[in-house]
Amino acid sequence: MPGQSVGVVQSQRAHFDQALTLRSGGVLPAYDLVYETYGTLNAAKSNAILVCHALSGHHHVAGHYADAPNNIGWWDNIIGPGRPLDTDRFFIVGLNNLGGCHGSTGPSSLNPATGKPWGADFPIVAVSDWVEAQARLADRLGIDCWAAVVGGSLGGMQAMRWTISQPERIRHAIIIASAPKLSAQNIAFNDVARQAILTDPDFHGGNYYEHNTRPMRGLRLARMLGHITYLSDDQMGEKFGRELRNGSFGFDFDVEFEVESYLRYQGDKFAGYFDANTYLLMTKALDYFDPARLDGGDLVKAMGRSHPDTGFLIASFTTDWRFTPARSREIVGALLANQRHVSYAEIDLNFGHDSFLMEDAHYHGVVDAYLRNIKL
Amino acid sequence: MTTHTLGRPDFDVIAGWIEPGHRVLDLGCGDGTLLRHLIDTRGVQGVGVDMDDANVLAAIKNGINVIQGNLERGLGEFADQAFDHVVLSRTLQTVRHTEGVLREMLRIGREAVISFPNFAYWKNLRSVLDGRMPVSEDLPYQWYDSPNVRFFTLLDFEALCTQMGLIIRERHVLDEQGNLVESDDDKELNFLGSLAVFRLTQQR
């Protein structure tokens, strides 16, 4: 792997007293955002990159904690000295979005009005709300304009939203494995995941914290389903095939095939640390994302709200069937129609939607090349 | 031997036809050398298209706006008449759907600029008469590793343009050294030219 990890990092917390009115009409009277930064903000404050996380991500994007060397950031392979998001050049900011479950204000936080966890009362948050909260964090950090906003999947949607909502505050958007809005199939997958959680007897209408329980079964199923859609058929075939754990059929419903074992393990692991209400919120934010909606569904018009000087790098993966390359090309087409500066790479990687998290010389080479041309 | 910009004589011809500030789409842009040159010397707004990973990476390194895609599968991302010029340099002979690509170029652009190796160049003909497929400056491949799938001559191309109702606005024919070949006789041009460069528009 070229370059190095950023090494030991620390998370920070910013408290905001100014109320945030959300797209859903809900109001957060005050809130916290946890974030991490890597590298140094230059004197001109022109070298800041915001990394936006996807459905299950958070602020711990790179490096590790001094007391937890194995807790490595979720996108460590792309960030660090000499890596594409080069901390020798850039000041990188990662945060946990509102509604999250890793320290920023979310459904498991205490509602100051009741002294109890928000639970079901936590308002629905939209991608545009996250962008607003991120803009306030940028203000706090003294960043007027991001050199780039970068994200994969739901993170890419935030980068896209930045170019529309805050066109003066973003010089480049790197939108990876994303889409201008979900397809019916995408929404359908999300709804099955939500139904798994909502129908879990331990869900208690979202107020499971008070019952000292968590809808682990539902969350586990939701994650198992999600996980299938993040991988490619080929990759699953290569990785698991029809391998049996014990070599022969057991003629029962225990774990038999390796793929079952893997999915159950992933489901259990996820259900052990993730909050079900956050999962519900994140999938709703995905479903609602449709920046062209306010322009009558006209994506060209919506992307025309971006600044003419903003540069775009759009990347997709050939085996991603959740957010296919065709979805990225829709964004590319809308940008071209607006004569925006856009480059598009369709990367041949075998890891389905999850490819965006993988380390690959060509993929990282493209991101690296794009970022190296950014003038600071 | 004259020296040519970037070692590509057809680039000089193409650059000469493009006015400052024009919007240029380069299909099969490679590492973006032509667009870089046009941006730096003519101040054009350029976009490239290439299907090859290494070329896309190289073009991005070159600071070019490049869209990864395959000409054969259409260029649906590009709106009608979005560009002043759509360039296809030394690529038409690698494309199967020749007519489709030509129509697509003139849908997207006001003008198509096309360069291609002329199979009827006398050295190529001599090579075939000698029993071997030609290998030259402008056809630099062995038959077994060539990306070229269509072999045609300057006159063949003009006949296709006529058949498709396309208007040839300008034509430059170059020899293997990249020098302009001039003649009033089309058959002589076809015989002496190694590389042809055309400017096409659609009938209005």
C-alpha cells in the first residue's frame, strides 16, 4: 500500500446551541456533532476536505485510537500521508451525521425536553439537513469553502447536495458509487430492512431504550439483507460458492452453507453495535434523497444550481448493482448539460457496491490524480 | 521533415480548424494530449471520452475533463448540439458501427472532425501487392494485434459521406511525414495520402 496511515487520532465534539429546523419540519433545539480531523488546515484555509459517511459510517474515517489500535477508521486505506486524500496536503474532516449512533445527536441521545432518549421522537433527517449541519461545523472550524467534499454511496449524495445547497462553499465534489435518487428496487430493499426492525417485538415503537432491550433480531436481518446487496454475485460465488461448513448436507435449518455463516456473523456483529433507530433514519434519508424533486424532477436544472467553477469527479463500479454505473451516468449527463467540469471513471472492480471502500490501484489512482490537480 | 505539435501532424490540422473558446469533444481522447494542447493554445472548453482505464487515468492526470465510455454504445450523456466540434482522431477505423458513430458525432456537435489512415496509400498498396498487410507510420500494427476493424480509403470515406448526406467542409491529406499532399485529382490524393483529416457537417 503506498503512503501511510495517519496513525493515532482523536475524536472531538462540537456543541451547537442554534436550533436546526429540519426538512421534515422537526426541530433540533441544540445538538452535538462528533468529528475527527487529519492533517493541518493551511493559513489560507483552502485545503480542507470533508469526507461524508454512508449508511453505517461515522466520524472515525482514518487512523486508530491510542487505546484501541485495532479500531481502524472505515476509509483508512485512502487517507494519510502519500495516500489519495493526502494529509501532507489536505486537512481532512470526518463527522458523524445527525441521527447517528456514534456520538452525534441521534435517537439514542437524551432529549433535553424529557430527559429520556429521543427514541421514536427523534425527527426524520434528510441529506440536506446533514449538509446544513456540516456547513455549521465548517463555520466552527473556520472553513469558508471546502477544497473538496468526498463520499461514497449515501456519502456521495451529501457531496452532490453540497454543490446544490452551498455552491459557493465547495470547489470540488467527488461522488462515488452514488445515484441522483434511489430506484424503486433500492427503496424496496430499504423497506424490507425497515420492516425487519419495525416488526421486531423488541422494537417497542422505537422506545426500546426504556425497556432495556434492543431489536437485535430485526437489525440483524436488515443488515444481512443490506449486505447481500452490497456484494456482487461473482464475488459471493468466488468467496463462498456452495461450500458447506461440515462437508455434507445436514437436512436441517442450522448454518450449513458458508455464505449463511458469513451473513449471520455480519448481521450479529452489526446488531451488536449499531442503533436500530439510526438504521431506520439513514434508510429514510436515502429514500427521500432526490435533489431534482424541487425542480420538478429535472436533474439538469437541479445540477445547474451548482457553481460553474465547481469540479466534479464521478466514479462508479462495474459490479455495483445497487447503485449501477448507469445511475452515476445520469449525474454525469446532468453536469455535462450544464457545461460543468466533470470527469467520470467506471471502475472495473469485483466487490459490488462495497467496491468504494476497497483498495485498488486504479481506483485510488483516479482519486489521487484528480486531487493532485486541485490548486490550494 | 517538418516537426509537428505533439508528434501528431493531424493535431496541427485539427487545431487550425478550431477557434478560441470553442467547445470541443474529443472521442477516443487517449491521455488528453490534443485537448491539453487546444486548451493551452486556443482556450477551448474541452471534454474527452475514452474507454480505456489507463487513458482515463492519464487524462485526469493531465487535468482534462474525461468521461469513461464506449463510443459503440452511444453517447447518451451528451445533449444535442452541445459542442462546436466533435473530434475523432485515428479512431474511426477501430469502430464497428461506423455510420452510428458519425451520426452521433453530428448529433452532439455542429461539426465533426475526423482523421483516419488511408488504406489506399501507395506504400500500403505495395505492401499488399508484395503479399503482406501494411505496417506504416499511420497503420502501426501487425495484423494480429491491430485494434483496427475497418479498412477503408479516402475515397471510400467520401462515398459514405455522400451516401449519408454529410457535407465535407474541408479535407487535408497528409503523407507519412505529415506533410500536406496537394492534387486536383482525387485518385492521386488517395494514392499519395497516408492520413486524411476531414471536417464534416450535416445538411441543414
